[in-house]
Amino acid sequence: MNKFKLQIAGIMSGVIVIVVALLTIFNYLDYRSNSVRLNKAILKQQNVLIDIRLTARLDAITSQLSAVDIELSDIHGNQLSSRAKEQLNVLYREQHGMADTVGLFLNDGSFYAQDGRKIPTNVKVLDRQYFKAIYEEGKTYFISDPFISSRSGKEVIALAYRINPHIAILTAVYSNAILGEISRNQNQFIYTQNGTILASPYADFIGKNMFLLRPFYRKFRTENPEMSYTTSINGRPVDFTAFWGKLHTAQWNYVSFIYDHEIYKDADSQLRNSLAIGLFALLASILLVLFILQKMVLHPVGGAPRDIAAYMEIMAQGDLRQTFPDTKHASGIYRSLINLSQHIRKLIQSSYTISEQVASSSAGLNEVMANSQENAQIELLQVEQISTAISELASTSQEVSQQATAAENAAKNALNYVAYGQQMLNQNIGMSQQVNDSATETAQLVNDVRQVAVDIGSITDVINTISEQTNLLALNAAIEAARAGEHGRGFAVVADEVRKLASKTQTSTEDIQTLIETLQNQSGQASQNMAQNVALIQKSVTLVDQVKASFTDISDVVHSMSDINTIVATAAQEQVSVTSDISHVAEAAFMSVNENADAMKGTLAAATALSELAKKQRQELSVFEL
């Protein structure tokens, strides 16, 4: 089972690994392709923005230059007219500090500065590029390579524009004013037509020749603007992808490039994420497949199909001696196969045992049937004896019927006596109840008398208290009379009489208190005796109730005896009739016994045939090995 589980799990895991790997690879390739396409689109768009910005700036300067209107009539020897000088100053101011200097030059090489003075040098003689481009090559517009201005010491670019066949305007604009933030881009080169580098992410490249540093840039064409190449950076080879563009206004070239590893960085990150997710999905899928496999395949099947088929083949050959491994954890079809094998084995064993028992029983049956034939003859004699006994039973039943009738009459008389006794008992119960009620009332009265005696006792306590206070007052009065002397003598006599009266009152009160206590004790004793009498009367009533219940039970028993006697009498009458019927049945039984004797002969033959069948069954079952 475990081997089969490992095989299935291995196959399913392999399929899942292949699927996850293919999905990861396809996802990586698609993401990498999209990343390359997106980065190339960004580079192309960056070139477009460069072209737009540079063209806009150069066109603005060109527009300013073309707006200057100076004629030969404005040139007066070594000086320009005020009108011409004003236009040059206006041009300088319009460039907002972008220009290092402005001026004009003629087709004979004469050069006039911004202040209108004629410069002693001749640009034609000096063979300046802008002079050659305007007057010798016939260009209307020219942009020079960057150079260092002798005036400011800064890098400038000269822009010349011919306003008429004899006069051209020149402005030297700072390189930063034209290139601006473009020169700070870290992934762009801008270089002139002859290769002079104007802008570069590497500061040491500025002013050098691009075609010497990157000779393969010469291969850029309008029809081939894209290039992938490898060059050395800090002594190690680095792969790049570049897009080329050309600024036709100035005949400048610009190249936007990107490191290949940056193009593929997101794709590689996506690959790592995909691998992590794929690994997690792989583990989750394997666990899920194992769970589903266990629930839907392994558990329902229970074992390897090949093993199950082998066991079934052995069983089909009749060998039931095989043992099944891991029966404790078996399930599904494998469990059913084990149960089937055990059940068939038990069934065959049981059938084999039954066959032996049938064979043994058949032999015994033959012997029994032989004995039964002998017993049948004996039964014939016994049936005759039964018929005689039945006749005697009929006469006995008649006598039993008479005795049952007499018993029924006696039971009815007993019922009458029991009814009279119950009547007398009911009267006695009523009288006992009255006595009980009277005793209860008497006990209540005695208890009330006891309570009155208690109340009188409390009154005598009050009188005794009053007498004590009177005696005390008489004593106080005698003391006061003694203090009063002669005048208080009469009052002393009265006080003495009052004291005597109070003393007698106290003595009488004590006697009354003694009598009351005696009355209370006797009334309490009487109350207890009455309570005991009431309890005894209640017990008597309870005993009477029990006697009544006993009479009721006796009545029920007598009723039952009467009913039984009635049933017995009826049964006795019926028994007389039944014994007559039994006599007839006995005669029929005699005939049946004769017929049974004949049937036993046929049964003996059937038992012999059954014994033969049992032998054949044992031969058929012997094919199974247990």
C-alpha cells in the first residue's frame, strides 16, 4: 500500500512540478519580453522628448535671430548705426543671459560686436566654421561645435543666421542654456555630426570624440536606430541596449541607453517571485493532491490494484489460506476483499462442517426412523389405553362440575358476610373521626386555658411590681414624715398603713402567682396528654382505615374466588363435552398412527438419499484449501 501510495504521489508530484515549471518559464519569458519592450519604448520616448526640447530651444533662438533687421545702410565704416546697435542689444536682452555675446559678420569677413564696433580680426581670414557654412556652403543657419569663449572662459555654442545675402547674425550661447537638464541625464549621449560629445553621463567624455570611444555608434542609421552592444566600464564588460536619434536642425546625434541587467532586473525579480510562489504552489498542490488522492483513490481502493488483482486470482483458484498484510489500516476495496475472503472462508468452513453434520445426522436419522417404526406399533396400543382413560376422565369431570357449583354458592354467601362487615366498619370509622375531631377541639381549649393562665401570670407580675413601688413610696413617705417632725406624724401613720397594705398585696400576689404557675403546669400537662390522645386516636383511625382496606382486599379475593368457581363450573361442563370429542379424536389418532408408520418408511428412504448428497457436497467443497 505504501509503495503504491509513493508511486502515485511521485507521478502526480512530477506532473505538478512540470506544470508549475512550464508556467513559471512561460511567465518569465513573457514578463521579460514585456520588460524589454517597455524599456525600449521608454528609451524611444526619451529620444523623442530630447528632440522636441532641443528643437524648441534652437527654434526659439533662430526665431530671435531672424527677427533682426539690419541692412548694409546701417554699416558706417567701422561703426554700426544706432538702429543696428539697438537691435543687437534687444537680441542680447531677449536671450535672458543665455548668450555670451552677439554680433554680426559680413560676407567679406568683417565682424561687428554688440556695441557696434568693428573687430579688427577677419573671420574669413581666420576660417571660422560659421563663415564657411553661411557664405561658402550657402547655408542659412549654422550651429557650431562647443568651444571655450575667450570672453567668459565658458563653453559656448555659436549660432549663425543669414538675414540677407550680405549680413549674418551670430550669437554665442552657453552650452548649458541649450542642453540644460538634458546634459544631466545619466543614460544619454549627445554628440555632433563629427563625434564631439556635448552631453554624457561620464564627465570625462565631454568634448571627446564619440566615434573613438564608441566606434560602433557609426552604425546607427535611420533604418537601424537600435543597437545592443558590450563595452568596458571600470575594467569589466557591461551589456547595453541603445536607441539613436538625430536632431536635424543642428545635425546633432543623441543616444539613449540602458543597462541590460536593468531591463532584465524586474524580469529576474519576477522569476524569483514566481519560483517562490511556484514552490509554495507546488507544495500546496502536492499536499492537496495527496489529500484528494488519499480521500478519493487510496482510501476507497485501500491498496495497490495489482496486489488486489493477485489476491482475487488466488481466491478464484480456491486457495483461501492467504494472509493479508496491514489489515489494521485497510480500507475501501482492499478492506472489502479481506472481509470477503474471511467471509467466504468462514462460509466454506461452515458448509464443510454442516456437510459432515448432515452426513452424521443422516446416519442417525436412519437409525431413528427404524426405531420410530417400532415405536409406532407401541403407540397403537397406547392410543387404545388413552381411549379407556378418556372415558374415566368424563365421569370424573361430571363430579368436578358438581363440586364447583357448590363452591360457587359458598363464595356468594362469603361475599354477603364481607359486605355486612364493611358496613359496620364504615360506621366505626365515622365515630372514630368524630372522637378525633372532639379531642382536637378539647386540646385547643386546654391550650387556650394555658395561654390565659400565662396572661394572668403577666398581670400578677405587674401587680407585684406596683406593690413593690407602693411599699417604696410608703418608706419614702415615712422618712419625709420623720423629717417633718410633729407636723408629719399623721402622714407617717398613713404611710405606715399604705406600706402594710402594699406588703399584704405583694404576699397575695405571690400566692396568686404560685396558684397560676400550678395551673400553668397542670394545663401544660393536660395539653400534652390531649396531644398524645389525639395522636393515639389518629393512629386508631389509621388502623381502622387499614382494616377497611383489608376488608376491601378480602372482598376482592372472594369476588375473584366466586368468578373462578364460576369459570371452573363452566369449564367442568365443557370438559364433559370435550372428553367426548377426545374419544372420537383418539379413534382418528389411531388411524393416523397407522398412516405415520407407512410415512416413516418413505422418510427412511429420503434420509438415505440425503446422506448421499452430503457426501457429494463434501467432495465439491474439497477444492477449497482452508
